[in-house]
Amino acid sequence: MNEKERVLEITRLLEQYNYEYYVLDNPSVPDSEYDRLMNELIAIEKSHPELISPLSPTQRVGGKVLSNFEKIKHKRMMLSLANAFDEKDLRDFDERVREIVHTEKIEYMCEMKIDGLAMSLDYVGGRLNYAATRGDGTEGEIVTNNVITIKSIPTLVDKEKRDFEVRGEVFMPKKVLEELNKERLKNGESLFANARNAAAGSIRQLDSSIAAKRKLEAFWYYLVNADELGFTRHSDALDYIESIGFKTNKERRICNGIDEVLDYIKEYTEKRPSLPYDIDGIVIKVNNIKDYNRIGYTAKTPKWAIAYKFPPEEVVTKLEDIIFTVGRTGKITPNAVIKPTKVAGSTVQRATLHNEDFVKDKDLRIGDYIVIRKAGDVIPEVVRALREKRTGEEIKFKMIDVCPVCGSPLVKKDAMHFCTSSTCPARAIEGMIHFASRNAMDIEGMGDKVVEEFFNEKFISDITSIYDLNKYRNDIINIDGWSDKSIDKLLDAIEQSKHNSLERLLFGLGIKEVGEKMAKILAKKYLNLEAFTSISVEQYLEIKDVGPILAQSMYDYFHNQNNLDLIARLKEKGVNFNYLGVNKTDETSPFYGKTIVLTGTLTKYGRKEATELLEDIGAKVAGSVSKKTDIVIYGVEAGSKLDKAQQLGIRIMDEEEFISLLKKE
């Protein structure tokens, strides 16, 4: 046996032992035998580096450092799931499915909804080809180097030599998170808020050795091409991927009818706290794979599956104070300062109270005991005050009448209060944060804390001063947390932002009513920033989707001398003022001026790419079908939007016709 054959033999043995240890929890050999084989493999690879594979067991400890993650388009879209929040939602789902399948009772597979990071593993000839994150469902990031540090994941599947794809969830067990946070606390590092964030952050580490130390785990819940491999039931496909080496969740159960599903949910609602991993719901799937196409899909979700979401966890805590913050438009927002309390896996200390009317409607008082929860398990919100617990010492809420930062008078518009000073420091900070944000000028490394720190140090004062930060390089190096590498990276990002297209700059200026999409419409129309100084309100109103408020806001901004001075300074710094996109607007196009809805999976273009192509031509792409829709373009697995278009008599076209018309442009 030569070295190449021995490497393959050892690799297969180590994969088998990993499976027995990490999946079956039933090792067949002692640790010493595993270590002996690993050391032998290391020795062979050291002598013959040409035999080292990126998927070798020796690479599972990590160590490779990437500069960034490569993007990849999924072979099949990674759809999300529609949500159910109560028994009625679940019974409605069951009724819809039964009406299509024409049966009195559906066999469902119920599974844990793991609170982690969705992942896809692609295998070619039984060998792991790549691991990719879900991303936007159409396109994800290749994270193979980090995923193979999870030792329960097979990189070589001897029992299945065909091509296949499995999908699942990478997660961090509760115990591991607890241990990791203890270590981070000891080292003076910030703690992970919850297991989901810890898992996502670990997988997105550019240094795979860091991911390896995080002790992540994974459950696999979907064999994507199960039908092509001859399976007719989802439960059988799960049993199969388990038999060939993948770790599946043992808590799954086949339920005969919706009543059994409801019993299962009740059972695991009670068991949830005792599970060694976080779950945020139960996934219910029709078990018969042959019914999937009959039941169908929407643009984003399969109609044959649904996710029951547990009710948001409600916690009682104390409202210790109400403070006020100033946004970039001058909007004043009251915020609850809460006695630090753990909710849905993370500690909450603040929650927005939106506006004066919100606080008064809920009759919130400083000193109240209040009920809080996380909306969608993410955003902290105040539900109500426990008035029965009041002692009489609580302080009634009173809205302030001057800006908490600059002392300028406030003005009330509708339900909101605004600072009247255009030079308010808080507005300047928020404006710079917005300018540097990802969807605006995308200056990586210039987040909220950095902007505030640099402002307080007087390195920056407005958005134009960001382009002079290089003058303070020697001062920044003396601030804790900054190094030559991190400063150079920030300065490079600032320099690179000068070359952005006009729509990013227009959005970054923070003009009231101008969002990301409108910024692109305006940029494509007028092509250069300085052109806006000569546009009248009436001319803006000629543009589709521009109303009187937005038109007046644009006119006012570009006829304000302070803003014109700022624009002149940006030009001096070398910031690009031109639209760099492809402007293919053509009034003769069959798509020009039309409202278009995309549904299903387009095989040639991703949803984002198709949207950009249509918008470049001069079309408006909407998210839902209505009487105002002109055309519905559909791909494979089109769902309810196509049905509705047909009912309303709206013109529909398949992808082939869409591409054909594009080529005639």
C-alpha cells in the first residue's frame, strides 16, 4: 500500500470513528487508537504535502485564515418558512393542505426549530464539495473551512457516492455558550448575547482556528434532492442521512393529523427549557414528498411546511428611568432604562418607547414594574405596566420641551418631537453613522462607537471631516484597541468610499424621505449630484412614486446654503458625484413604467439581479400582486402570486419569455 492509499484508508477510519463518537455517542476504539492514526496521518502529510486535502481530518482543528468569504449561488433556493403563532394558524395551514391533497388527515413530520445558523452541505460523488450559509436564500457564503471543524460532519460519505445536498442548522449548545462566556468574562472580552449569535459569529470567523475552539454542533434536517434519490417520505430521507453519517435530531416525530401535532407542540413547550440547545419553535412538514409540488410554493416559502413560533418570553423588571435620544433627523425618542434582565437569551437594559403618545397610552411611570419581551425574539419592547404593584412613589412621565443634547426648543410634528437645531451634536453623530453605514457609503470599521469616539476626540465633526481622518493617524494609534493594521484598514475603506456610485452618496446624505430605493431612482434620473440644485418641485413630481412631501424635501435640501457648502466640501475631497450604474432606461421597452412582480425561482437570474435589470430598464418591481400590477414574471415553483395574477387577469410571462424580451432591448 502506497502513501496515497494509506492516507485514504486512515481518512475513512477517522471519519468512521468521528461518526461513532460524535453522532452515535458509541465509540468503537479508545482515544489512544484515534490519536495514533491521526499522528500517522500528520506524519505522512508532513513528508508528502502534496497529499494534504483541504478536507483532511488534520485540517479540522482549523488554522486557515481567509481575507474574505467567497459568494456562491445555491443550486436550489434556501427558502424560509411561513410562521404560525397559535392553534388557529396551524389548523388553517392543515385545512389548506388537506384541500389540495384531498384527504381527511395528513401525516406530518414534527421537528425542533433549532435556534442557530442555516447551512447547506453540497456533496459530489460522496465527498464534501462546499458548505455555504443561507445568505439571502439565493446566494450564500462559502464557509467550508469553518464548518469542517465540526467533527460530527462527514467530509467523505462512502455509503452514498452520488451527488446530493443536505441542509441543517449549525448551533452552539447551551453548556458550551456558558463555558465560553465564563472564559470571555475572565479575559475581559464582551459576552455573547445568546447561542444563535455565538454560532453565527463563530462560523463567520476568517480564522478557522477560532471557529474550531468554539465547539459548535449541527443537526441536519433536509435531504434536498430526496426525490431524485428515490425517497417518497421525508421521514425516510432523514433516517437515511442519519444512517450514512449525518447527525439528525432525535426529538422528531411523525404525527398523524393536526391534533397529534398540537399535542407534540404542547409536550415540547414544556420540555423546551430542559433541552441542551436553544429552540425557538417547532417545524411541521408534510411527510409525503410526492405532495410537495401539488401543494406548491410561494416566492419565499414552501406551502407544505410551517414553523410554529413559541410565544415571546415575557419577563417582569423595573423601569428605572426614561431618557431621550436624538436621531439624525432631529427626532427625539424616549427610551426605557430597565433593570438589567435576561430575555430570550440576552440581557436587556434598554427598550425604545417610540414617542410621547406611546408612553402616555401605556401609562408608564419611572419606578413601575413592567412586563417586557422581545418582538420576534429580537427587539426589546415594553408590553405593559403592572399598576397593581405601584406604591405611590412612581414618577409620572413628562415629555421634555428642549433638546437633551443642545438645549434647542423642540417642535412637535404629528406624534413626534424634533430638535430644531441643524447644528445639534447628536444629529451630527447620527448623521455620520448613517453616512458610513453599509447601505450608504459602506465604510467598514466606522460603526456607532467609533463615530462617537472620534467625534468626542474632535477628529470628526461632520461627514466631510471623515475624509480628513488620515491627519489624525498618530492620535488614533494612542487610543486603546487601535493598531496600525486596523487604522490602515479604516483609512482604506474611507478612501474606497469616494468611488461609490451617486445613489449611495444621495442616500448617505440623510435627506428626509429619501430611502435607499428612492435614492437610486433619483440618481438614475439626474445622473449627477449637482444637477439637483436646479430641479424644481414640479419636476420632481413628474417622477413616478415621488409625492409632494418628498419633492419638497429634496428641493429644500438642495436650496439650503449649509447643505450646498457641505456638497462643495465633499467635491473638494474627491467624492464621486456621478451615477455609475448601467442606465438602460428605454421608454420603448415593454417593461418601461410597468409595475412588475417576480415569483418562483428564476434559473438564469437571482431575484436581486432580475430586480436590478428591470429597474435599470425603468420598471418598478413590487413585492405583492394587486390590481396595480402590470406583469407577473414567474419561475419554477411559483405559488400564490401567480394564482392571484391569473384570477385578476394580469399579464403573466415565464422566464423564457422574460429573457427573450430582455435580449430585444
